[in-house]
Amino acid sequence: MSMQSINPASGEKGRTYETQSWTQVEAELENSHRTFSSWRQSGFAQRRGLLQQAARILEKEKGELARLMSLEMGKPVLQARAEIEKCAAVCGHYAENAEKMLSPEAVISGSETGYVRFDPLGTILAIMPWNFPFWQVFRFAAPALMAGNVCLLKHSSNVPGCAQAIGKIFRQAGFPEHVFTTLLIGPDLVEPLIDHRWLDAVTMSGSEAAGRRVAELAGRHLKKMVLELGGSDPFIVLADAPLEKCLATAVNARMINTGQSCIAAKRFIVEAPILDEGNDVGPLARADLVDELERQVRGSVDRGARILVGGKRLGDRPGYYFQPTVLGDVAPGMPAYDEELFGPVAALIGAADAAEALRIANDTPFGLGASIWTQDRAVGERMAATIEAGMVFINGMVRSDPRLPFGGIKNSGYGRELSAYGIKEFVNIKTVVIG
């Protein structure tokens, strides 16, 4: 078996990578399990130095790594470089703050005293997507490693070069062998991995369908899991919104990473239909993603949506391109209203007032992020308290930041990444009482 790297800008085949057998994977899992017993004893100072070295390597090699990312999944080079810089930043953040985040907390209970300590869980499997092939991995790995866990990476099959490059970075930084291991495997080996007694927990970012399947497997064996799945984030524009900033942000919020982001703004809920369009975007990552986006646009138009801008794949050039698109008159029952649009398509939905905008924002099975635009801070904060989402940004674009907890509710998953909340997802919160 093998994995084939394909350049989405041209459709040309790249390097072929040999996948691993179950026998090889089980051996890697055993090595990780054995390594955990020693790695968990390493101090924060040792882990800090290694993670800081990983950050330096990322900064030094960001040009080459960005080019690899662009060749494998089509991210524009400037965005790819920014992604590598963000990976270096998250390494630095946890290198500096993990010890404080995981310091024992004193507890007093009557005549007894005690404390809560935070111990690593063991071997964590990360199932990661292609759309942010470095950032998704490092935002998990940096806190997990600083907490004393060991990591196995099962990356998406269309970014095998990125997966191998990440493993190489940790080796070059000096992490002990088997503390971070990249597995080149298909989805068929995920189930036996999760089933295995030496696998302690799972984190996954990806589609809702895949998340349900992986959660079912993890739940069967009572293994801790964090899920970061899809989103259909509302971008609410009230009548008093600061329009110049709002409109510039709206385009970026929808089109960043060619619209292939779980926290991209997807439903633009406005009191007045004002939105401009224009951006320089790259290809979608795979041919099937273009097919799916085309189906969603056609299905929405067939049910009454209007194409205001774009609306078609670019068939006059090689590669997997879709025109930046704005759909108007979007309503319930249309794919553009009910489903996640994973590409450069924005759905415009009219609202009579703030109350209706809030109702529409919550009328989705997803609950990842939301953006509210208004000059009345009190109104924005009241709406933020009621929006069904894990993250709400007032007069700003939804984004991930190492200092902020990242994650959603409803069909967008559960658990949190980043911040002090994220690093505590994969630790044993242990009570110690002294009589």
C-alpha cells in the first residue's frame, strides 16, 4: 500500500509514500508505551528546552515547510508561512507556561489537607486533517508533550510529506525516540489502534461523520477523547455595525485558506444585505471537494438561492479551483443553510432584527464559532451569552490563539484545545489528601 501526494494547483502527482502494516504500527505503539514510563519522569525544564528548539527549527525552515504545504494541499504560500510561524508561537507559549498551568493546586478539606496534581495520561493518538496540516498537529502536540504524554500522529492521506516533516522536526529538536511518532496509515488501521490496550486517549479534528465513528470506537473502550469537528459559523452584521472594518473582515473570514476552515465564517446574517467580494485564493485541496461544493451550490440554487458572485468551478485551467462565490436569498432547506460549506462560498441570510439574527445563528446543528458586528458593546455581549457556540468574537474574526480555549458544542465536537484548559484535557486530574 502507498499514499500519493498530488499538487492541487495542477493535478500533477508528486512523491509516493509507503504505508505501514499493522505489525509495524503495533511495534511503534509498543515503543511509545515503553517510552512513556521514562518520558513522564522528565522535568519541565527538559521538555521546555526541547520544545523551544522545535520552535527555532520551525522558524529557520519555514520557507521550505511552507512550500511543502502549498504543494500538498494548495495553501497560498504567504498563508503557509504564517501557519508555520504560528506553530513556532504555540511551541513557545507552552514551553513558557506549561509548568505554571500544571502546578499542583492546594485544597483544604476540614481537618485534612491536600492538593490536586496533574499527571500525564500516556500515549495519545492524534487524527489530524489536511486543511491546516502543521498547525492542527502542533496545537495538540505542544501541550501534550509538555504535560509528559507521548504522541502518535495519524495524518490525512493527502499530506504525507507534511506528516513526515513534523516527525522530523521533533527528532531534530532532540526529543527522545518514540516520544512523537508519525504513522503513515490509512483509516483501516484506526480501529485496531484505538482498540489497543496501550493506546490511552484520542484527539481528532475532522468531519462530523469521521468524528462520530472515532468517538464510537473510543467510547467503546472508555478512552478519553477530544473532538474538533465542522462548523457553520454565523457572521452577524447588525444595522449599526462598523461597516468598513466589517466588510473587509467578512471577505477574509470566508476566504482564508480558500474557505477550507472549520472556523471560517459561512453564514452571513445581516439586517441589510451589504457584502462586497474579492480575494486572491488558491485551489481546493482535492478534486472531490470541488465536486461536493458544486453539488451544494447547485442544490441551493435549485431551491431558490441566487448566485450574486461566482458559482462555478474553474474548468479552463488545471487544478481544483472553484470561483469565490456569494449566494443570496439563502433559506432553510438549502445545502448552503443546513450544511457546512468547505470552500470559498458565502451564504447571505437576511434578518429583520437582532433577535431574528440570533435565532438564525442558533438554527444549525453546529456550534463552533460566531462573529457579531455592532457598535453597541452591551448588545453584542448579550447576544454572545445566548449564541450556541464555543467561541464568540465581537467586532472581530473567529480565530485560534494559544492563550484562548478552542472548541465547540453540538455537532462541532467536545473538549477544548489550547490555553490552560487544553493542556488539562490529557492529564489525570488527581486528588491527593493528607490526613
